[in-house]
Amino acid sequence: MAAVRRGVQGTRRLKLQVFRIIVFVAAGLFFLVPIGAMVEFSTRGVGDQPRTLAAWQSIGTYPDLVAAITASLELAAITTIAMLVLLVPTMVWVRLKLPRLNPIIEFICLLPLTIPAIVLVVGLFPIYNWMGTNFSDSILTLSIAYVVLVLPYDYRSLEAGLAAIDVKTLTEAARSLGAGWFTVMWRIIVPNISSAILNSAFLSVALVLGEYTIANNLLYNNLQVEIAMLGRANAGVSIAVAVASLLFAFGVLVLLSFFNRGRGRLQLVELQQVMRTERG
Amino acid sequence: MTIAGAPAITTSAGRPVGGRRLPLDWLGAVPFLVYVAIFLFLPTAIIVGGSVLDANGSLTLVNFAHLSRDYIVKTTLNTIGLSAVTALAGATFGALLAYAIAVGNREGLVRRLTLSVSGVLAQFGGVTLAFAFIATIGPAGFLYLWLAEHHADIYAHSLWLFELPGVALVYLYFQIPLMVLVFLPALDGIKPQWREATESLGGGTWHYWRYVAGPLLAPAFLGATLLLFANAFSAYATVNALINQGQPVISQQISGALSGEVGTFEPGFAKAIAVEMVIIVTAVTVLYSLLQRRTSRWLQ
């Protein structure tokens, strides 16, 4: 009886192993081949010529592309800093002084998740029109909209960081030793939630570099919009840039998951929702 | 406004300010509130308000009446079909992949690796993703060329990569990893004791899946499918990178009515389509969270 039973379980385990191998190989092919194909495509020679890095080398010869890359990097930096300056002091202040406001802040911060980017842009359109005539029509004004876009992810990340420390005791201790609010912020709170800040900065950068919907509909040429336009003229170069931006974003996200290792669940939620916005 | 936590601070920190505390604490939250009021609430109000106003600013339902235009109805149905197909296919393949991960070693390298790769790929979308597929099976892609050399022209009938079937295939690239991320926790909640209990009662593999694991996982599976549906329904960048003409999905129609690139510039109509999209996405999301609550009763 025991031997038969072991035999049944052995067969089942073998079947399961075969199933797993088939699934992993199929998934591996489906997910890796397109990325490999981009690298292959961007290194093709003209006609029968051998592989070449010509497409990669000519990235710098497209002024529009260089401008778009610069603009997107600047947008990523501005968005990240603006978000941190807006969010961190507010969250700390609300925690200390206005705890009743906390659920409202949370609700507001998570609200953009329920609004697809293509919908948000409809409401932003007249505002940007007005800003364009009365204030500035620089592409860098996009960072104002991007701050709203990154709010949910950065809020979650910072909230987790703040929940892990005792903000109240730390602040009271610092204040009783004579520290001003700026010192409390800069020398007590920020160093204590540095990994949460790093996290949210990574998320913002990845999101801004991948953003297409808002820029395209407000008629600004950021990196993704430019890649899409260039793709119609010179596919090789545009795919080379796409690979580069992809590798950069993957690098950022791998770093993120490295820093995030202890908190699997939170990370899942964040990632799944970043993706919704990015594609939206 | 009274502030619940503040008195404790005042007494224990011994604030040097003498006399009564002025209720000025709320000023600290003002910059943030002003920001979201202008760039989050105002756009929302513009959409909702603008959808019921005509060009002269008087109240009207004509924008919503336009939703019954043939091409909008067709686009809505297209989008629902596309979202349903990619949600079902993505959920099925994703569930298989999640199961293959779940039966492996919990602390193993394979699991950690597939999970973090899923996390990254579920975010991969937009222009870059479209290009990846064009480089693979586009008319100049290596896989297409290789197949064509071997007498298998996958575009014999039409260039379907740049039509809705192609979009569906490309969407699977992020739908499957998303399914893995949302469905794996449910699979992890399945206890081996349930299988043993089934066997001790004389049930086989079929009985186990049909009467034990299946019904337990069904709400989680359905819920995840709805999430995938909402995800595909509101997508814009990927489809816009693949299809330039005809605007077959609803997000492209919003963009079209907004910019006036194709057809006429109809800002009020763009807002009405936006409202339609939000209503559908919200309904699906509410269903998802209801199912999620039901799932957590057993599988946590």
C-alpha cells in the first residue's frame, strides 16, 4: 500500500516537473525574444553588411531626439524633487499636528490611480492652454502634471517609511533639545526615512521616463513621443533609443526591488499600479 | 478646527510659546491642498462640468447623446472586446505561470527571479513595447523573415500586427505578468492539507480541482480578470504606437476629439467619452474589490 502510494506521488511529481519546465520555457521565449529582437534590430547592417552599432552611434546626430532625452531627464529630476518637497513635509506635519486629516490626505493621494491618464489629460488640456498663454509653454511645465501622476506610488512608499519610525517621539526629542522645524525635517526625519525617499524617487524617475499619454496629448515631445515619431522615419535609431531607455528603466526597477526586498507585498501593489499609470 | 493630537505635543514638548495656542496648524497642509485642488480636482471638475455644457456654456446633454454615434458605439465595443480577450487570455496563461511558480520552492531562486521579472514586465508598456514586437514579428522583424523563408507567411491575409489582433497579442506581454502578481497570493493561500483531506476522503485530482481548489480560487481568478480588463480598457500608449489610423479604441477617440487631429475639435465630446470610460472602469474596479474581499475570506 505504502509503495503504491509513493509510486502515485512520484508520477505526480514528475508530471508537475514536466509541466513547470514547459511553462517556464514557453514564458521565457515569449518574454525574452521581443527584447532580444530589439537589440538585434538596432544592430542590423544595411543590406548584407555585418552587424554594426551605427544606429546607436547616430543617436547624437538627431537634435530633436537629444532635446527630448534632455527634456525627459530634466522632467524626471524636477518631478522627483517637487514631489518630495510637497509630500514629505505635508505628511510629517499631518502626522504630528493634524492626524484627523490623515485619511483625507491618503484618499487624495490615491485618487489618481482611479483616473486613467487619458482621462486626466482631458481635464488638464484647458489648464495647460491657459498656462501656455499666460505663464509658460515650456515642456518642463509637464512636471506639474507628473507630480499628480506619481502621487499614489510615492505616497505609499513614504507612508511605509514614516510608519516604520516614531515620528512623534523623534520630533519631540529634537524640539526639546532646541531644534527648529527645518532641522527636525532635514536632520531627523529625512535621514530616518532615506530608503523610502530613495524608493519613491526611483518610482518617479521610472514613471516619468516612460510617460507618453499626457505629453503626446498636450503636444509636447518628451522622450517617448519622440521615439514614436522617429520610429516612422528611422526605425533602427528609434529602436536603439527605445532599448536604451528600457534598459535604464529596468536598471532603476531592479535597484528598486533590491532596496525593497523585505517588503514583498507592498512592492507588488506599487509595481502593479505604476504600470497602470505608465501605460494609461 | 480642533486638532486631536496636538495638545499632547504642546504639553510634552513644552512649547516655549506662551498663552493659548492659535489654531494655525492647518496652514501646514495648505500648499499640498492648493496643489491638488488646482491640478487634480480642477481637471476633474472641468471634465465633469464640461461634459454637460455646450460651446456657449449652457447646460446640455448633447455631448452624451453623441456617444450613440455609430463610430463611438463601434469603438466602445471594440475596446470591450479587446479588453475581454486580453483579460481572459492573460488570466489563463498568467494563472498557469503562477501555478508553476507556486508549486516550486517558496524560498527558491526561480520564484524570486520570476516574481521580480514579472514586477518589471507588468510595467513594460507603451511605445517601447510596441517596438519590441515590431522588431520581432513586424514586416522586417527577424522572426517574421525567418518564418517567411520557411514558407509560413503570417501576414498572408492581412498585416494583423497593426490591427486589433496584434494589439491583443502585445497586451498579453503585460497582462500575463500582472496576473502572476495578483493571482500568486491566492495560490499561496491554498493549503496542502486540503489536498490531503480530499485524498483521505477518496477524491482524486479531478475532484480536488472541481470541488475544492477550483471554487476557492474562482473569485480570485475572476477578480484578477476584471483588473486585467480595466487595465486594458484604459490603455492608450501601446495601441497608439501600433495603430495610427482609424482610432479603433476608445482612448484614441478621446485623444482625437481633444486634439481635433482627425475629424473636428470637440472638447465637450472628449469629456463625455472620458466620463463614459471612467464609469466603465470604476464599475469593473468596484466588482474587483468586492470579489477580492470574498477571496480573502478563505485564502489569506
